[in-house]
Amino acid sequence: MLQDRLTETSINRRSFLALGLASATALALPKPAYAEDGTGETVVTTMPEPAPFGSREPETCAIDGVEYRFTYSTTDSGDNQTTILNLSTGESSAIVFSQNEGVVRIDGVVAGYIDPIMPANWVSMGSSSFYISKAAAFTVAAFAGAMITVIGGSTPVTVVIAYVGAKIIENIIEEAGDTKVSYTLYYERYDPYVDYAANTTFSKNGHSWGPYWIPWTF
């Protein structure tokens, strides 16, 4: 499979392709543009919405003498997907970037994590960490429940599971030992409202997952 081919090269092409895909996706997001209105004042405008990822034209390129065909689409859940076809062997692999999870997968296997894009107006409230015992949190529901109990607020368990991913939580639980949960709380004020979010990572036995940008309501 393409995964094996990428692993054999001197450059970790799996990470290169995965992170490249995610970076391209991030760069495609609309960003504010700044201009002067003629009076010396700076005004903020909005760049035009980018074309849907799935509307990109297919590409063919050679890597180490092997030609690959790249085609682009959007999954049913709205994630960006790139399918890579080896034109010599006919083998193909799919790279999927889940923006909600911040996770890149190749053929269903996690290949990288992407730092969330943090808007400039978010302000840090400080960081903390705690441990979740494997004995106490042996299900996805218990794990997510432990998180919202310690961090507090009124964010539903379903939001935690949706933004981290049930499969990711299952993978964390499967590892032996206790899970260290590290997080930084942020807020964004726009009177009379305030939004909160927790930038969260998990670590266990030298492995880490995240960070995950989780909306957090207080």
C-alpha cells in the first residue's frame, strides 16, 4: 500500500503529505484582509469564500520516479479527502482531514494532529492538568464525563466526544495506565456574550493525542 511506500523513503512522506494537506486546507480558510479607506484608517474586509475542496482539479506528479494521481473530494461528514492512486501498481490510499478533530488519517490510520487555528481575539485564562484513571474511566462515556466534571462548566458530554472523537478516546483508553489531561482555557468576549474553549491534549506512556480545540460553556 502507499503507506508502506511512504515509510520506506528517506523523508517521512506520510507526515509530509498529511500535514501538507492540512496546511493547504487551513490556508484555504477565509482570512481577514486589511486596507486603508483613504483617510489613513485601517478597515477590515473579508476575503472571498474559497472554492469547495472537492472542486479542485485532479493532479498527476512523479515522486521518486513513480507517478501518482491525486483526486480531491469531500466526505459525507464534510471532511476533506485526497485519494492517491499509484499509476504503476493501481494501489490507492485515502487521506482524510477531520477539521473538527484536528486529525489526519491515511487509510483510516491516524497520521498526524493539527494545531487548531486560534482566532486573534481569544485570551488565555491559564493552564492546568489532571489524571484520569484507567480503572475509573474504562468507557468513552466515563472518560468524557470525567473531563467535564473536572474542568467544569456546562458543556455537554456529547460535545467533548464530538470534538475529540469516540475512536480517539477508545484508543487512549486502550493504552495501559492513567491518562494525563492537559488543557488551557480561553475566552473571547463580544458584549454581552463570552465564548470559552479548552485547548486539550492527552498523554500516556510516551504517546500523545491532540491538541483538541473544544468549545466550553461556563
